Amino acid sequence: MGFFSSLKDKLSSIVVGTAAGEWAVTAMAVMVFADGDAEAAELEKAKVVATTNPVVKNSIGSARGEVLFLETVEAIKVAPAAMVQTYLTKLDALARKISSADDKNFALAAVIAVATADGDVEAPEAALLVRFKALLGATIDVPGAS
């Protein structure tokens, strides 16, 4: 068994609580709007992460992840500035339901995957990652702006 196969098996076996999975997917959708404008390519990349990430698949399932992601995106599109704030409040409440340090770190790592999907982390994305880390009480490092 090669290194990548072993890593894939480890990632596939990660199981986190429902709250962590829901937090991650909702935060992924919010992350897409970090700079105020969600581009189609950015939305598609985030949707792929939201439906294929092991944390999501093993906690709430890909189908639920997709529905939650799309519902959040559609709600934010109505009035991005106001709705992002609304969802940040929702994420704060949901984060309080995540007790395990591993769940907090895995949820944040899933959102980092969205922020880094295009190769660059812009300043608003980096600031949101710092906010998410504090909100969760996660201990992993977040990337700075590129």
C-alpha cells in the first residue's frame, strides 16, 4: 500500500459529529462570499469540496452537504452583506455545539480547503479564516493572505 493510498484510507475513516459537518458546509458557503462577490468557478469548487470532503461525507453525508451548501448560498445571494452577518451568527451558535477539539479542527480544515482551492488566499478570506478559528476554538494554523 502506497503513501497516498494510506492517506486516502485515513481521511476516509474520519468521522466527526453532525454539528461539525453542518458547521463546515455552512462556513464553506460563507467563505465563498468573503470578498463580497461569489464567482461561478469559486462556487463550483466550494460545492465540490462540500460534497466530497471526508469530514462532510462521514458526518452528514454528501447529499445533505450539497443541500445545505446550496440553501446557504441561495440565502446569502439575496443580500450578501446582511446575510453573511446572519450566517456568522448562526455559525457561532453551531460552533458551541461542537465539543471535540478534533471535530473543531477538522471542520476548520474543510473550510481552509475551500479558501485555498484557487491557490490564493485573499485578505478577506484570511481574515474570515482567523475569525472562524477563534469562533470554533480550533488549534490548527490558518493560512495568511497570499
